[in-house]
Amino acid sequence: MPGTPDPRDLTLADFPVHRRVTTRWSDNDMYGHLNNAVYYELFDSAINGWQAEHVAIDPLTDATQGVVAESGCAFYAEVAFPAPLVVGIRVTRIGTSSVTYQLGLFVDPQRTGTGGGPAPDPAIKALGHWVHVEIDATTRRSTPIPDHLRRLMETAVVPVPA
């Protein structure tokens, strides 16, 4: 579509939140790169780790829970253990009971290019799409996002062109 930005042009600077992630040897598949399911684990851990560091969340006792209602991932380039990685997080939409995230996977520029390690590579490796819906823990029905969580999400809002 003419005029539509190419997501492969995104850089880490386009994401307000940066979460360093660790991979394991077992994350590589038989082709020598991260298995596609691992990307989803990294994205899920990045979102939940970010929230847990900034707001009090206890999924076992909280009155509400954020559950994944939709997810997807576009893969642009291979990565493999032991590449140091970072997940960029940005919020593209906050509704009454749902939030939409974009998650960029990058080689961590702060942990590359030194000590004989790999040279920094700023290109996005994958772009995830993640929708959380807040639900009532008892009824399992959607419910408004709690204010303390909404305030955190608002710190990562980035308008995304249509």
C-alpha cells in the first residue's frame, strides 16, 4: 500500500520500553536459529516482566487478570542463541478492557561489538502483535483495565500510522 510505513524500518528507538531477554541453547531448533515459539515466550515475558517491575500484580490473587486474546509475529531475520537480545515494547491502542502491543525483537546494541563479540546490528528481527484483554478473575468476563495498570500502559503509547 503506497505511503504505508514498512515495519522493517522500525528501530529500537521506536519503542519506549526496552527489555533485555535471555535465550538458552535449547531455544535453537534443528536449523540453528530460535524456534518460532520462543519469540512468543520472549514477548510474553517482556510484557509481564515490565508490568511486574512497575505495578503490583499477583495473577493468583488479583481481582483481574490480563489474558492474551490475539497474537502474531512477522519474522524478518534469524537470531540464535547466544545472541544478546532486547524486546522493544510499545502500546498502539488502549481500550476499556483491552490493550494492543507491538513488540520488536532486536540484537541488544549495548551488549554487542565489544570484547570481540558480534558487531551491533540495528535491524529489527521480528515484530510481534499482542492483545491483552483484562478479565474478572471470578467471572472470566472482560472488565475495565485497572487504573494502576492503565497508567503504566499509557507511558508506552506510540501513535501508529494506519
